[in-house]
Amino acid sequence: MDSKTIDLIRSNDHLTLSRVISEIESNSDISNEFFNEIYSLSHNSIRIGVTGPPGAGKSTLTNQIIKYFLTDNKSVGIIAIDPTSPFTGGALLGDRVRMNQYLFNDNVFIRSMGSRGDLGGLTKKAQEVGDVLAASGKDIIIYETVGVGQGELDVSKAVDVTIVVLVPESGDEVQLMKAGLIEIADIFVINKSDRDGSGRLAQNLASILHSFSKKEDLVPEVYSTSANKGDGVEKFYSGLNELLKLMQNKNMLNEKKLLRHKNRILQLVQERLLSNFWSKKKVDQLKLAINNINSIKVSHYEVMRKLFEDKNV
Ligand SMILES: Nc1nc2c(ncn2[C@@H]2O[C@H](COP(=O)(O)OP(=O)(O)O)[C@@H](O)[C@H]2O)c(=O)[nH]1
Ligand SMILES: [Mg+2]
């Protein structure tokens, strides 16, 4: 990518952002230099993850907080990740309406990413898209994604703050713990609080969070909202800002950034090693080893040793 493109990114040219993001998505070879150039610009944004089950109201809530951020003179980039949709980069009708609403607003950039049939590398790509948006000067980057802990898609590792959106029917605390939500959440939102059971879930959740948190931890707050009507959103939004301030004061935001940086390096090294290792010949050798049941006579350790030993494959 040429230096003109980088200048256009820096000057927040949304058409260029779209084009570059498409290139990242389509896996075309983007030079390391490109990321070197933009990386120095990508630290300042706050990255927020909004996750939870489908239909919980994540998009509706995100839409609401965009307005609050804009009122506070903050620019926002939104990356909606729908791993299940191979179509149109995962843009649902509602999301498209939302995008069109901000089509000519330089302070809001919304992008959908689908998996295009390949879950692998989605987190990496989403992080790189985040870098590009950050380099364009967006103050806030919001990742909206379904569910948690699906390996490649663990959004909590890609952000500074994770918001978990639930609904009153989301189940009891045991289920939530099993789903791993309690570990990753920095804030809980019980949306659709206009429905029965919201207060009970909020209370149970708050009490379990208190009893399970370690003394030095920040205990996640639980907010109740009706995002479609806007009820409770302002309170949630100020809670979010308070948490960010607290994290800033405790140096937690920097720690998260450093950890993320380290993990991204580890990930790249792992990728490089694997792709160097698995030459065509080695892939064939592996295929041969698992070709028929008789090959099981050779242990997995032995196959592995041979793969490493034979320098010619
Ligand atoms: N009753 C009720 N419906 C809501 C609320 N928030 C969102 N919805 C509706 O729930 C549906 C799913 O919302 P959406 O934001 O697309 O959910 P997402 O899949 O988590 O992004 C939409 O029809 C919304 O209008 C709420 O607080 N109460
Ligand atoms: Mg959505």
C-alpha cells in the first residue's frame, strides 16, 4: 500500500478506509510495512467489545451509545462481526439501516465482517481493521459480536472493555458461568428489561459477581436497559465511562494494550512457524501416515519425530 493511502487513512477518508478494510478481509497480501506505518497511530483508541446472544439487543444498544459518544465529541468506529453469515460481510437488514443513517457522518464509520466460510483468522483481521480505524483517528472502536469463547472469535482478548448483553431469559447464574461469560465481562447489561425476570437476573448476577471476585478485582457492574426505548442507557453509558476512567487511573488500560500486543506477536510467530513447517511434502507425509489403519502401528510421536527430522520434506 502506498504512502498516499496511508495519508488518506490518517485524514479519515472513509472511502479509503472501506477499500483498505476490504483488502484486509480478502486476505490479499498486505505488506508488513503498512502495519508498521499505521501501528504508531493505533494506540489511542479505546476498544470496546459488545457481546451476547443473538437478538439480545447488542445492535440497538450500540446504536444508542453511538449517539452519546457523538454528543461527547467522540468519533466512533463500529465493527459488527457475524461469523455465521457468509453474505454481504454479515450485514443484517437492521445493521444496514444503521449504517445508512451515518453514511455522510465523518465521525461514525460502521463496517460488517462475516467469516466468508472461514472462522480462522477472524479475530486477527478484526484487530487489523481496528488498527486502521484507530489510525483514522476514531476515539472509540466498538466490536459487536455474537457469543463468546469460540476460540478464534474471543473478542474479549481484542478489546479494553467487554460488555456482555443478556436478556431476562438468558438463564440462571450457573448457565452463565458455564458459558464463560462471568470471566470475560467487565460490565453486564440486562437488556429488554421491559420483560419479566429482569430484576431477578440482575440481582442474582450482582450477588454472584461479588462473591466470586477477588479482592483486587474490579467487580463488574450490572445495568438494566430497554435499549429500543432508550431506558437505562444513559446510566449505563456513564457507568461505562466511569469504568474507563478507573481503568485508566489504575494503569489497567495500558496493561491490556501491552498484553494484546504480546498476544498478537505470539500469534504471528505461531502462524509463521506453522506455515514454514507445513510444506507440501510434509502435508503429503502426514496424509500418508494417516492414510490407512495399518499406519497406526507407528505411534504419533514417531510420526512427529520423522516430520521434524527429515530435512528434505
Ligand atoms: N422488548 C424489547 N425489544 C428490544 C429491546 N432492545 C432491542 N429490542 C428488539 O430486539 C430485536 C433484536 O435487537 P438487535 O439489536 O438486532 O439484537 P442483536 O442481535 O443482539 O444485535 C430487535 O427487534 C429490537 O428492536 C428492548 O429493550 N426491549
Ligand atoms: Mg446485531
